[in-house]
Amino acid sequence: MFSSFLKNQLGQYFIDAIIGIAFFASIVGSVFLIVLNVYKSTNSNADYFEALSLAREGIEATRSIRDESVLNLTNGNHGLAQSGGKWVFSGTSETIEKFTRMIEISDVSRDSGGNYVSSGGTVDSQSKKVISRVSWIADLGTRQVFLEDFIVADMRPFSWRESTDTDFNDGTFTNLQLAGAGEAAQIQLNFVAGGEANKWVPGGGQIFTDTTDLNFNQGTFSNTQVIDTGALARVSLAQEIKWDSFDFPFGTANMNYASTNWAVGDKGVIFKWSGSQWFQVTSPTTKILTSVSEVSATEAYAVGNDGRVLRYSGASWSALSSPTNFDLKSVSMISSTDGFAVGNKGKVIRWNGTSWGLMSSPTSKDLLSVFMISSSDGWAVGDNGTIIRWDGTSWSAVSSPVSTFLNSVWMVSATDGWIVGSLGTILRWNGTAWSTVTSPVNKRLNGISMISSTDGFAVGAQGTIIRWNGTAWSSFSSPVNETLKSVFLSSSIFGWIVGQRGVVLRWDGTVWNVHEQASIDNFNSIDLLTSTFGILAGNKGAILHWDGSTWTPFLSPTSKNLKGVSVISATDAFAVGDTGTILRWNGTAWATVTSPVSVNLNSISMLSGTNGFIVGDSGTIIRWNGTSWSSLASPTTENLNFVFMLSASDGWAVGANGSIIRWNGTSWSSVSSPVTAILNSLYFVSASDGWAVGNTGTIIRWNGTVWSIVSSPITKNLNGVGLTSSTSGYIVADGGRILKWNGTSWTTFVSPSAKSLFAIGLVTASNGWAVGQSGTIIQLSNFFFTTGTFLSRIFDGGSVSVWNTLNWVENNFAVTDLTIATRTGNVAIPDLSWSSFSAEVTNPGSSNITSPNGRYFQYRATFTTSDVRVSAELDEININFNAPTTTNHLNGLSMVSAVDGWFVGNSGTIGRWNNVVWQLVTSPTVANLNEVDMVSSSDGWAVGALGTIIRWNGSAWNTVASPTSNALNDVDMVSSSDGWAVGAGGTIVRWNGASWSVVSSPVSTTLENVHMITASDGWIVGASGTILKWNGSTWSVATSPTVENLFGLHFVSSTDGWAVGASGKVLRYTGASWTEFVDAGSAILRDVFMVNSSDAWIVGDAGTLLDWNNVFWLISDSPTGENINAVEISPSTTQGWAVGGTGTILQFTNTAQVPSFVALGTYLSSILNSDFLSTLWIGTFWGELLGANTNISVSVRTGDEPVPDITWTPFSSEFLNPGGNISSQVGQYLQYRLKLTSVDGINTPTLQDITVTYQ
């Protein structure tokens, strides 16, 4: 979790001073200081007040510049100017008529008490003094000066810092380790005892691995590809240049909440249900709207980011004054005079019929949902399991059974209610307490709505829908994969679900159907400036802007149909439409421009900000001169549909009846046309190469002299044409048809839409957009295929083999999938004798292979995506084969050498490693065997339940007489004639070379593990923290620092050992006493094995694997979730084994011999939420320690969605300067990625802390 500090106060204060009086004021409770000096004559009041106004404007402008970036406030003198609708510094001063204005910026200082001082003190790097100075020459020649001295305080941006293990553990580590705790926490590369990353894989048999491009390239690709080389290689879907649909019911805006008649979403989008269709209504905001609540058909309320509160009064939506600037997440209205809304930082506000007021809240956690039963009973829920209740007088905290995020609450009655949240959390209220309810999913649940106590739905991530039947929740069929944000049921046969990317589902009483949105009007025109900026326009004044990731609706000053748009720059564009409508964009807003005509205007082409043309019905032509539009003489009365200007002296327009006219720099004249069909669009590659298209498949081409007909493969109306060269272009047409030009002919091209397309804009041959009927938007890009397969090479087991398990590393997204199927056979090339491919398996951690035994093996990876902008990736795959087959729990392990070892387990299970495979061995007992210890390849012992003792003689295992019937838990042999075993009830028995006998024990607690360093030095651990020591003659109780049960014990010398146990307990012995080491989580730790003093392993429940690097115990990736009971590593550290529940065998491999660090590790942070849409992220700063040949880099990505998706920016270029990097990315959310590298593996870089700043 990020720690927030240095909060930036954007609000500022002015204090007006009495004119003519020097004035000094310090404002208590704030950090603002104003000094005002005025020198003024009595005969120039007008000049004075104008100067005062300019000075104030200077301060406001400086604040605006500061809000863009605090880095803009550099010391010195500055003039002001406007650029792109924003204030900027320009020069050292500026002249405004008779006045000269100069902004002076300088440092300020504080004394030891933190107060500002005019001299001495310490410079405050986080504040600046700003003087807005205006001077002029009076009529009498006297120079007059007006000073306003203003200290802009707390100019620091918001800053977030990660520096503790708690902070970093919220992120994702790959080949990295977290060393230390608290503020001493550091991120380093994984240490590899053998020179490569320690790797545990399902074992017991042999392993084949595909991980490099050389491995993968031996396979067969179908719509798939290999990305990168070497160990970085991975397989993904292949890509192709094609058109893909952006045609969603509500455009591309994420929808966040729906009620019976209203739906709200991102960018201030509001839709109203007419009873048969949704239609968009004008919104007074572009902020994200998160919730809506209806009072009646003529009254509703919506809330959103930055404290936005809107009201619908029966005619339109309007903004209301809000008592908070924090994001509001949910609103619940009781009546027209009473309602509640909740939001971030525990904010609760209440409506009294006139205004919204801030209420006292019992929490500072973000509140995400509110549901009011009545004016005296209501609930709100939020982060970290927060639940609060309204009793009619105040809000109070209520006990919660979970600490997960709670996203939605719905009350059926005062005694029956539901809450849903992250990780599939479901809670129910019984009138007295909230309790958990079994959930059929572990995905995030975002919304819930109940029809009754026996029927309701909840929705969430990846299209999740679940239903309550009165007894249990179960998964319900969903027609989409997008994240669903909310569900609202009006009755048992009518309801809505809304979600990301405009998804709207409708409930008909039986199924949820994607709601086909017929009410979105046509988009008629599009113009792209670059790949990251463009504008489209359509009916009813629709205007959308493209920012490189999202089409965003903008407020339009007209409801007229817009037919044409032309972009000059990101801060200057025009749109035209019906009844003479002309609009202009100034970089901030659209405004109406005076038009000299009232006919329909159909197309516009701007050459610059001072020159452009519009054409329209009845031959209308008007021209822009930089100030106004004026009519020009036209050679035709036909409707003109499109204009294209090549230069100020060359341009074309086309229209009805095949009409073509040309501009020569002075006038327009008619040009001979070879067709009479209506011409709809034009595009010129050059002055001698142009195209026009029209109805009934008409295509004509200009060769510099005449227009001639070109063959068309279809007879549909052709509506738009665009080219990027003389050999590449597209035409769009009715019915969604698309034609492609290859330099020789036009051919049909696959289209993702059946709706008519009216306009096209291209940036490059592989980047463009087309728009059309009913809000259709389609994109041309290099997209992934929707499905593809990779067929691996053939793996040869050498003989008929048992193929056991698969595990693989994948990169996956919410909208992508990767599955594996397998087949086997006994001939080298697959034929009909091979098995069919198995069912698809989906668990990358470990999946059983169900294909039959066979010598040869092949896997098939199937990739799918519902979003062609992303693909799953297969990074590595391991195939384990010829492992012993047992489902019994394995409890003990002993390796004689790297080529000879044994395990034991429940029901007398015994297995042996022969350097190729583990094989089951005949056992003389069916009792559970708990541990084994081998003296040599021909002598070993195992112990177990009911005092069982068995011995290996080199040929077979045989039962040996036992002096006890108590369970024996461990055995450790000093030699063939000296050994120990311990067990239940404090049992200790000893082998003297001839027989086992009971030895006096100082305790009666269960003893779990014994380890003998020498014949006269040994240790035992057991229940309740028991530790015993052998001094050569007796066992005595040693002081223990814990009362937790201890299970594992191992020493490498008399002064170096470890013990582990319950609740993640780790103890260390260094020769004097046992002390607690940093606890390693909360899992039960079962065993510890020391290779040497600087290399050791701990294993435990739920697949726990911990690696000792001589400084810290580091969590290692585990391929299993089973309990691991025993571990042993060979002295060379190149091979090791671990065994555990349900026959689990894990193999440790590490081929290199020189200790080193991995070459590359990455850390992906948690998601940072600024709480403000479109936040400007300023910089990244971090503390680092770099060894030789090491490096740290940081990159960031941002977005306005809480979970990274295709609307987020890509990761930025890598930042290398820890002292500050300007990222200048925009979005409510940010995620950073660390890359730590080591060229030679000898050293690791160390990240100590990281700070991210934003405004």
C-alpha cells in the first residue's frame, strides 16, 4: 500500500488590501502570506484599477501554470501568454496596452518554527514567492508601480512513497526477492545458488521444457507466433492488419450503474430508457459518474468523481453544489427531501430537499456503496471490510467478518441483506450480524440486486454473473467477458446489467441478453490529425475526440446533425452540419460560429487556421478568412457532399448528379464528370492522383487531366474513401462493406460490421478509423487473431512412458485465455495410432496429463481472445513424466546421493530414486511411515505409526522390533550402530547397533524431529515449543523462545542450526541460545534443510517454499498448493527434492555451479489511485544501491480504469535517473514497473524506496 504524504492544497486565498496602505498579514491556520505595496496618484483611478486587475490575473495565471506542473515555477522574471487555451510563461515581461506586467518568482525561507521569514532561515524548496508586478506611465509622466507580493504555499505535488515490506508486498515479484522488513525493506534480484533461478517443478520423473525460441520454433504455428529470443521467448497469437469493431451499445464509455430508467458512466455519460430503447441525454459534466438513484419519473440524482452531484428535474440534468471534492461512489434516495451519498475517505453527504450537507462518518476508509431502507435505517460498505449503519441519528461502525473490499450492498428488508466484494466475497445480514456465505466464484463481485429473499443476482469481473435461489448462489450464464459494474432488477422479468466498454445486458426473466442499442445516432464524419488525436461528428450534435486510447464524448453546443469535421491542430478544429451549423474547437470547448447560410452544410476542409472551405446543399460554398465565414460564387446548384483542399490554389468538391467542381485559387468551376450518380467522398494522394466514390458502386479516378471510371466489385453506395499512397487505400460503404486498393484494383475486404459506414480516416496503411450507422466505430490496426494454436515438437521418452503433469508460465488478461491439450503415441510421427488430444487443461500451476502411456508426447496450446488488442502468452512449459504413481501423503525423505534416495509416506508407502525416476518399492508394513534416514545405499531406517520401525539391508525393507507402541515421528542415524527416533508422549528411543531401547525423556509432549550433529551433540524439537539437547549422556530441556509447535530441525555445525514450526515460526541457534528469526508468513512450516550456513530451504503447508540467502528467508515460487512435509538438497546444490500431500514430489534443478544473481527481475506495483480523473503524473524518484554491472530502471503506465485494460497507456520508456524523471502521463490510476538487471550475476542492484509525484 502506498503511503500518502505532502498533500497539495490547490485552493488559494486572496486578501484585498486597503488602497494606499502598506500591508503585511499572516493568516492563522494557513501558509499564505501577502504583502501589498501601492504607489498611486489620485488622478488615475481607472489606470490603477486596471493595473490591480492585471496583477490579480497574473497571480491566477501563475496558479494555473503551477497546476500544470510545479516544475514550471522557476526562479526569475516571467511574462505571460496564452497557448492552447492555457497560460504559459513567455519571455521576461509582457506589454498590455500601456501596462507592463512581470511575474517575479523567488525562493522563500522558514525559521526553526516553520514560519516564513524575510531574511535568514532555511530555504523551503516546496514553496515559492510570487510577485505580480504591473507598471505604467501616467499622464503626467510619473511612473507608477503596483506590487502584489504573494507566497504560493505548499507547492508540492501529491507524493506517494513505497519503502516498507508491507508497501512492496502489494505488488508482484518476478525473479526478485524482498529483503528486510519495515523501512529496511529492499528489493533485489533473486540469488541463485547455482547460477540460474532456483526452480522447483513437479518431479518424481523426468522433465522436458520449452522455454526458448529454439524450443518453440521446432513446433508448428497456426495464427500464432514467437515473440523475442532466448529465455525471453514466448508464444502468442499472431497479428494481422484488419478492421475491428468498436461498435458497443454505449460507444466505448464504461457504464458504471443503471437503475430502472437511467444509466450513467465514464466521461459524464447519461442514458435514459424510453421503454423501448436507450438514448443519450445531455450531461452537465464530463467527470466519471458512478451511481444514480431515482425518486420518481421526474426526479433522479447521480454522483461521481470530484464530489459531483447531479439532479434530474423532469426536463434536464443540472449540477448541484457539493460539500466535498472527494469522489462519490454511490447514492441512495429515500424521497425528494432525503437521500444519502458516500465516497472516498469515508465521506457521507445527505440531501435535505434543498442542499447536500457533509455528515460525520465513523470511518476514513473509502465507502463504495450505500443502501437506505428508510430515513432511520441504512447501510454503507467499502474498503477493507468496512461496514457502517445509519440509525436515524448517526452512522456507526458494524462488525465485519472479512477484510476484503466490499463493493455493493442491497437490503431486502431490515432483517435480510446482502453484501458482495472482492475475491467473490458474499455476506448476509440476518437482522443481528453479518456472516459469510459460500460463493461459487473467487472473482471480484461489483454489484448485487435482489428481487426477494429467494431470488437475486450479483455481477463482477470477466463477465461474472451469479444467482441466488433462496438456498445457494450458483454461476449463471453470461453473454460477455467484460467486467460488469452493477445490476439492477425492477421485477422478476426486467432488469439491467451494465459494465465496461459500454456493455448493457437486459433480463427477460430467463436469460441475460446483450441489449442491442438502436438509438445511438449515425456518425457522419471523421478527421484524424495523428494516431493519438482525432475527432468524429454525427447526428444530434454528437462529437467524440480520440486521445490514442479512447473515444470520448464532448459537450456539443448544438443538437443539429453534424455532417463534416476538419482538424487543424489539437487546439483548433471545425465541424459543420444541418441548417448552416458551424462549430469551432479551441482546445477546451466547442462553440457556435456565425454562419452566413441556413442550408445544410455537408463537408469542410481546412487548410489552416485562416483558410478553409465548406460545401453544402444547393451548391453552397463558403470560405473562412481567419475571422469569419463568407459565401462564394458556385458554378452549380446541385447538393455538394464533400470538399477536399490540396492547397490554397487547388481544391475539389463533389455532389449530386455526378457533379464535380474545382478551385483554382480564385474561383470555383465545373469539371467534366464521367458519371451521373451521387458522389459522396473525395481523396487526393497528389494533385495528379485523386479518387471520388458514390452511389451504386461508383468509383472514378483523376489522373491529372481527366476523371475516368474505375471498376468496382460491389454496387452498394460508396460513402467514404481514404488512401495513404497511390497503392494503398480503403473505401467504406453501405451494409458495412469495405473495399481495399492494392495499386491495381479494388477488392472486397473483411468487415466487422453489417451497419453502413459513412466516413473513413487513415493515419497510415495500418492505422485508421471508419464510422457510420447507429454509432458504429471500427478501427484499422495490426490486431491479434481471435484464436490460434501452437503445436509443440515431438518429445521422445525413450521408451513407453507415463506422462504425469504439466506446468507452465503464462501472461494472461481478463479477456484472453490459454489452454493446453496433450496426445501420446508409440511412433515418432503422429498418425491414427496416436491418442486423440485430451480435454483442455487450464491450471498453469500443475495439471495432470490424462493422455495414455506412450513413448512420444506432444502438447497443443490454444490461444483465444475476445479483444483483438491483447493476447495471452506462453512463456515456458514443463512436462513431467515417469513419476511414481501414488496419492498417499509422503512424509519423509532421505538422499544417499544425487543418484540414490528414498521417500516414505502413509499406508507404508516407500519410493526410491534411481537417478532417472522414482519407483515404488515393496513395503513390509501398511502403517503410516513418517520419516526415513539412510546411513548408506545398503543401510537405512524408517519409522512411523504405532512405533513402527523398518530397516533397509540393501535388498529389502524388513520390520525391526520396536520398544514402543507410540507413534514415531522422526529418525536420525549417527552411524550404522548409533541412531535416534522420537515420537508421541515424549518418546525417545536409541539404536545401539543391536536393538532399539527407550531412553529417559524429560518431557511428555509430542516430539517431532531429532537431529544429531555428533554422537555427543544433538537436538530434539516438538509440541508447544519444546527443545531438548543431548550432551552425550542425557537429554535436557533447553530454553525456547516460542510456545508454537515445532516440526523441523537441522544443523550444519554445533553453532549453526534452524528450527521451524506452526504460524510461520522460524528459530535460529548460533551457539549460545535459540532466538526467533523474522516469521515467514503464517503457514505451518514442516521441515528445514541446510546445505551450508548460507544456503538452506524451509518447506510447509500450502506449498510453502522458503530459500535462505545468508541474510533473509525468501519466498520461492511453488508449483503446488499441497502441504510439503520434507525437503533435502544435495551438497552440490544442483539437485534436490521435496515431498508432501497426495503423492506430491517436487524437484529442484540448478545446473550452474557459480553463485550468482539472475540477470533480470521485474516488480509490478499495486495500482495507485489519485482519486482524480485525468491526473497529471509528474515524476518518479527512487533510492538505489548499484553494484558493478547492475542497473535499475522504472517505467509507468496510467489509465482511468481501476484495473489495467486496453484503455491504459502502454508502459513508458524506461527511466534511468533516480533523481527524478518526468513522465507527464495522465490518468486517475498509475502503476509502475521496476526492472533490475545484472550483466554478470556477481552483484545485484538494490531498490531502497520509490516515490511517485502527481498533481
